[in-house]
Amino acid sequence: MTARSHIPQQPPSAPHPRVGAHTLGEPAAPTGRPVARLSDYRNAEGAMPELRRPELSSREVEVLLAWLAAESKEEAAAALFISASTVSTHLARIRAKYSGVGREAPTKAHLLARALQDGYTSLDRW
């Protein structure tokens, strides 16, 4: 069963529902696709899969959190008294470590999510 197979199909003559309209109790995201639910990520026993956590050094965590709090790499670099290219190098290594454990983090939002999931920061701090 594919992720889209549970979406009810409209007859060809029916008008197209507006974006964001709910069909048969299924909430729709702005893209028209069904909203992901926590249960979509649970295994057969109902437990969440074990997330593999990469081994980030304390300096990598420090740089990551400074960059997440900053508007730019240059701002994070100035706060840490390092160059922007050093910040970029640390971020590239952090992303590579997450990729190595099967948890891609290509964007700043992904890295914030990973930092929250792995306990490097909390929502209270932000």
C-alpha cells in the first residue's frame, strides 16, 4: 500500500476540491497530500524506531548551536572568534555525521530538528 493509495479519488466530472479542504476526515497539507502522522513512523509493535545519534564533539555542538542562533555563518563565527569558513567546515562535518547514521540534515531547519531530537538543545532555549 503506497502513501497515496488511501486518498479517495474524485470522479472525473466532480469539481476539484480547494487546496486545504478536508476529504472524509483526512486532513490535507497545503500541497494537497495527507498530513504525516506519528503513527506513520511507528513500527508494527507501536514503538518508535531507535534513532541513531552521531558522535558530535563538544566543539561541533557549540558551533552548531551558535549557528542556529545566528542570522548567518559570519555572525556565528564572530561570536565564537573563528572564521566563517571554519563554521562551514564544522557544519559540513556535522551533516556528514548525520548522513552516516541515516538521518540526513541538508538544511538549517533539519539541523535544528536533529539537535532537538538528540538533546543538544531544547525548545525552552529558543
